[in-house]
Amino acid sequence: MKEIITLGLKLLLISLIAALALGYANDATKDKIFEQREMANKEARIAVMPDADEFEKIDLEQKGITDDIIQEGYTAIKSDSLIGYVFKVIPKGYGGAVEVIVGISNDGKLTGVRIGNMNETPGLGAKSKDIEFYGQYNGMNTTNEIGVSKSASSDTEIKAISGATITSKAVTKGVNHAIDAFKGLSK
């Protein structure tokens, strides 16, 4: 019995030291991690709206946009003029949330889509980060909902990633939610 208690106390001590070390490492790196995420988000905004000089965050709730998928919204400004909007949306894909950044110009055209953090299947859903996939959205009009098909037979559809239809539909769902938010803001 004494051996079990000694072994249990040793295990408790090791676990406590490991937990404290992990807590310290997390605390020491959280600011850097936040900074890196913010930089990645800024780079994604620039990638989807390259003509903008600056981006101003929108209080979406104040504007009446309470969609759970839309995480952030920004106005894109060039020479003190509004040229469009950028939205960060988080639809659910096969492996969980998929971070999608969507740029929409004032004239209702998609200026770009980029995929951020996600946990989709490598070699399948992860192909959504390839330009061959997200580049399909560039220049699409926001008047109609965008769909997903195996062949993209119309100008309102994108071609799904082979073997990753769930991811393709998730990204497109996010883009459609951004389009709805754009329509709400541009009324």
C-alpha cells in the first residue's frame, strides 16, 4: 500500500511540474501568438483587397449584422474613400471551423478570398488554400448566391475540390454569408 501512495505522489508531483511549465510557456507566448494572428489577418485583408490603403473595423452588431458565422468586418479605404468591405467568416468544414477572408468591392464583385486557420484533411480539404480553388471566386458577382458543383457549369458556381466537397461547400457558405453582410451594409 505504501508503494502505491509513493508512486501516486511521484506521479502527482511530475504532473504538477508539467502543468506549471505548460502554464508558464502559454503565458509567456500568448502575446506573441496574438500578434502573429493579427499580422496574418492583416496580410489576408491586404491580399483580398489589395487596392486599400487602410482597413477600419466595423461594429457589426451596431449595423444589425448578428450572423454567428461572420466574425469580423472591415471597411476598405483608399484615399479617404470607401472602396469595399472585407469579412472574416468561420463556417464549419469537415475538420471543424474554416477561417475564410472575403473581399467585396463597392460594385458588388468579389475581389478575393483567402483561407486562414483550419483543420481540414491534408491533401483533400487543405487544398482549399491553393489558388486553384480560392481563385475561382475572384471577380464573381454578388447578385446571386454562389453554388458548388463538380464541373462549375455556370458563372455562379465554383468547382468543388475532388474528395473534399464538404470543405468546398463550407468555404462557399462562408463567402455567401459575407455577401449577405455586404448587402446589409450597402443598403
